[in-house]
Amino acid sequence: MRILYFAWLRQKTGIAEETVSPPETVRDVAGLIAWLAVQSPGHADAFAQARQVRAAVNQEFARPGDPVAPGDEVAFFPPVTGG
Amino acid sequence: MEPRIRVQEEPFDAAAEMAALSEGRTDVGGLASFIGLCRADDGLAALVLEHYPGMTERAIGRIVAEAVERWPLTGCTVIHRVGRIRPGEGIVLVLAASAHRAAALESCGFLIDWLKTRAPFWKREEFADGDDRWVEARDTDDAAAARWDAPRP
């Protein structure tokens, strides 16, 4: 599973992109966040403000309950501020 | 109608883009434009815009497709800059052309409202003293976008 981080999530994790193999018990966005958050102090910091974290699965905005599967591209980022 | 969608670091030429939507045709009765500019609030030296390559183009394409579905447009252009943008420079250009003004004006408003809330861009502010901070999303932008949620009459 390919994970991308943008904006301050990239700064806090210290990485823009990583490939991970979470256990089978990780089935949705919320589960993936819980698993990623304990991977390093940087990850913990990035996911600490859960309400400020948004996600996309395969380049579509996703909700906490949306499924994730091996091979997916999952991105985490703050609420968007373009325009 | 082939919309023009670009994500680029370079500044855009609004006059040239507007001309491109009306030149050589006689069916365009109204051309609405919105240009988002970089302000120098609180000693801001530059805005740095980050985006999600791939998803950005897809998201803008979907927003434009929604506008085309809702209004009879003869032309539509969205150019969003990324990278470092200085005060006074343009950040985003939205153009909507139609036979009549209501469709052009309304769709232009819709496009920028949804661009601000549904396209994966993030702004970081850099200040003259070396400080920097990420811009936070505003509830007023969500409210502006939400007014287009209701089904149209």
C-alpha cells in the first residue's frame, strides 16, 4: 500500500511517501490511521490532531469508514486551502 | 466544449485566456472571470502552494464537469498556480463563458467556491522575518461551497 503525505503531515512524518504492509485487520481509513500513528514519533505527531486530517483513497476524497486494501494509494493531508 | 484546465508554476495571462474563449465566435454573450490574488497580509513575503499531482487535475476536471452539467457553457478555463507566489501575483484564474450572463456569473462563482473546498491544494505563508505557517481552512469557504449543494430549480 502506497501512503502519501502532504503539507504539515509531510513535515511532521518527515516523509512524502512510503510503502507499507499493514496487517489484515486494517480494513478502513480509520484503521489505517490508527496503525500508522504508532509507527514513529513523527507519525504520532502527524495524526495527533485527528480532526484536522483528511484522506484520499486512490485519489478520491475518503471518509474514516471507507475501505483500504493492498495496492491502494492512500494520501493524508489537512483540509484543503487552494483557490 | 473543451474546458481548459492547467496546474502550473508560471504566472497566467488573464487577457489572453479571456480572448481565447471568445475569439472567432459569435455565440458568446457573457464571459465571467474570477482571479484570486496573493495579498501581503501581516508582512507576508510569499505564498507557497503545494498540491497532489494527479488527484488535483482529476478533482478540477470533476468540478468543471459539474459546472458544465449545471449551466450551458460555451467555454470554461481553470488555471491554478503552484509553487512560490508573491504578493500582487495571481493564484487562480476561473473563466466561464455562456450565451447569457446569469450562466456565466453563477458558474464562475460555483467553480471558485468548489475549487477552494474540493481540490487538493495547500497554502503555506512565508513572512519577511523568516517565519512560516500553513493556512487553515475556513468555515466561511465551506459555507460558500455548501450554497451550491441544494438542487437547482
